[in-house]
Amino acid sequence: MTDEDLDRRLDAGVPILHAAGRLALDFFQRRGELVIEHKGLQDLVSIADQTVERAIRDELGRLFPGDAIIGEEDGAGAGYAAAPGVWVIDPIDGTANFVRGIPQWCVAIACAKDGEAV
């Protein structure tokens, strides 16, 4: 991956992150309507997590179809180790705070090449 390829990913990733943040904030403001599920003892997931991750995946997949995407909710597809870029997504980092109305949460997106964040 060239520096130009990395710049394209950064230039695309920032607006995707902002759009995902707005989507998550909308859910946060209406969190009383959310259905919350337990993945584990202290591990929660909501439709907000799933919807935000899906929106990020859809846009990244459209812009960078050869890249792999690993998400907290949907996991990773096969062949991600050979992809030119690997996107790592946590659609709502801090779901426990999110569902309790505590405003310490964020949307996290990173891009990696050869196992290192770029």
C-alpha cells in the first residue's frame, strides 16, 4: 500500500467516522427505545451497535472493496490477512455507558496494514 493509498483511506475514513458518530448520537438521544441484548455477563449489544457497524461496513466496502473489515459485532470475513488494508471497527466503544446514558463512549475505526495500525 502506497502513501497515496493510505491518504485515500484517511480522507475517506474521517467523514465515515463523522457520519457514524452522528448516527450513534441519534440512537443515544433515543436510547430509551433501544433493545439491549447480553452477549456475555458484562458484554452488551444493541441495535445501535449493529446499525452503526453495518453503516460503516457498507461505506468502507463500497469505497475499498479489496480491503477486509473486522468489526466487534460481525467479526471478520475470510482472507483478511491477505487484504491490502484491514479496517477494525468498534461501532460503539463503551456500550455499557451508552445504554445507561453516560456520555463516555465513541465510535472507533482504524486501518491496518501488515498487522500495524496506519
